[in-house]
Amino acid sequence: MIDGLIELENDLIAEECEKYKSSNRISEQDLNTETVATLAENVHSFLINSLIYTFLYQKKLLDSVEISGSYGFLPDGEYSLYTQFPAEVIPSLCEELHIVFLNAVIERKNGLVYRKKSKHNLIDKGAVYTRSYVAYEIVKNTLSRCDVGADVSVLDFACGTGRFYDCIVDILDKEYAIPPEKSILNNIFAVDIDPVAVAITRMKALARLKEPSVSDIEKICGNIIRRNALIQENIMFSDECPLKNSDFEGKVNGGFDVIVSNPPYFVDSLECPDRQRAAARHNDSLTYEELLEGVNRLLAADGLFTVVIPTDVVDRVKAIASMNKLYAIRQLNVITKPGGIPKRTLIAFSFSNRECVIEELLTELARHQYSEEYIALTREYYLNM
């Protein structure tokens, strides 16, 4: 089904390229890479929003949802209905399509649209999204070290399409008896600068509620927001979509018990041809200094912040964290093969300065021969483990 959706998107991009050529009276040779990338991004946003519109239509929720406005699910506009896709599969399809798009370079040759993966930012290397079992491990271990009660507040910082968010919902339900109907509306919050990703996360949250009311929908839109969480409310940055003091029910100043994040972190990767993909892959707009300053502002005094980062920047991140009075209390270095060096590290920070427990996780003993620790960690995701 995803292959058909990708083919549809390619066709729509090709159509937009032809329209652009015609309206601007230019030849195929004059249609440059930057223009194609911009047209592709516009088509991608339109297709995702149309799928969300279809989801709302099939769920008979369009009358309940404010289509436009600051807390609307979708920007104002006209959308297509793709009723060939059942509502039950649209959330996962949208997430997969967005990941594929962010990891693709869109090219046009001889009137046809082609995609190719970036050589430097493949999903397997963690360029965009953390693998589900890693996200689950981060969330589960972080919550296990906190006093999780019925009023716990958890923030998915730089949420993307909600991979951490999904894990938070599942773990609060399974481990702490806080059902999705409660946690989604009262306990879990998320923020990201990517409007498409935010819309997908909202839809995924809405899909978990059995019979959402208008107030439930408004609550989701208020709990999952598009903001630059690194910029405080200030008229100088009004165009940067700053985090407002009134956001998240006023929790923006030290109100979160737990913060989890997989920030964009490929410092040395080549730049991508459009801003949306670059924002998801690079930390040019999300430096570690800004990230940790933001966490310092958002995290409660006894809260816990967990993040996944490249191992080669661990010392730098720890140093920056300490300047913000955040201290590493647990570090897990992930090694993919015997004798290899860690490439990815999970670190938990708190305002309490105590000895950091450092551990290692070896994923494979040999090709497709997984370690016992890895099997235990991923058993819930892979039936043949």
C-alpha cells in the first residue's frame, strides 16, 4: 500500500512540475533542483493533509474539527479525498510516507520523477527516526526511574511523527495503568517545528480514542503543538513560532516530570536541498546548547531527561549539560558488533549530581546472531526473536 502511495506522490510531483513549466514558460532544462525540491515539499504536505482529511471524513469527525486556525488539525485549504485508504491504516501510512520523503532526494529526469536515498542520512543510521525498540527502551527506563503517578507529565521534545509519543502511551497504559483515554488528554505533551509531523502525531493520538468529543480534539491540538521549543515567547521572534508561556497548560517553566528526545544531530552531514528535510536531519537549527537550555527551562526540579545522541559527541553534550546544571546519571553505549565501537548512546540527565552508571549493549554476536540482551530488548517487536 505504501508503494502505491509513493507512486501517487511521484505522479503529483510530476504534474506540479509540468504546471510550473507551463505557467513560467520555461524548458525542462530550466527546471532546477531547488525548484523541484520546493514543488515536491508542497505536494508532500498536500498529500499528507489530504490523507488526514480523509481520515477525519471516514471517522465522521469533520464537523467536530476546526480545519483552520492555530489549533486546527489542518491549514486552511482544499483537500482531496482518498477513500481507497481505510481510516485504520492512514496514520501508519502517513508516518511511513513522511519518513520516506525525509530520507529521499527528489530528482526529475526526462519528465519523470525519481527518488534516491541520501548516502549520509539513512534511517538505519538514526538520521531521522529512532528505531521503535530503542525508543521503547528509552521511555521505559526513564519512567522506571521516576515517581510515576496519575498526574505525571511527559514531554516528547522534537517529537517528529510521534515514535516516542507512541511508546509513552503504550508504557503508561501497560506499566502504570494510565489508559490512552486519560494519558493522551492529560499526561503526554509533544512539540516539533515540522507542521506535517505535528499533524501526523495529532492524528495518531486521535486514532487511539474510541469516541473523541470536540473538547478531546481541542485538547489533543493543545497538547501536541508546532512550536520552536528553544525560543521563549518574545515579539522579536514572532515569525519563529516560539513556545508561549501559556502553552502546555503553563508547564513550559519547569513543569515536566519527564522529557524524552531524539534531536536532529548529524552535524557533519551534507545539507539537504530543502529546509524541512534539513530540519529533521541536522542540528544547524537545534544545537546541543539550545537543546539543553530548553530542557533546563522545561524540566521539573526532580525531573528526568533522556536523549539519544551519537557517541562521539557524548563528552561535549555532558559538558554543555553541566553548564545548565544537568548531570548524566545513566549512560548506555550501543555496539552493533563484537569489537566494534559504540555509535549511538542513550543518556539520562537530572538536576541531581551523582555518579553516572555506564553500561554497554551489544546487539549482534555475529551476522543475524543476536545477543541475549538485544533479544530481551526487542522481543516485543520481533516475533522470531
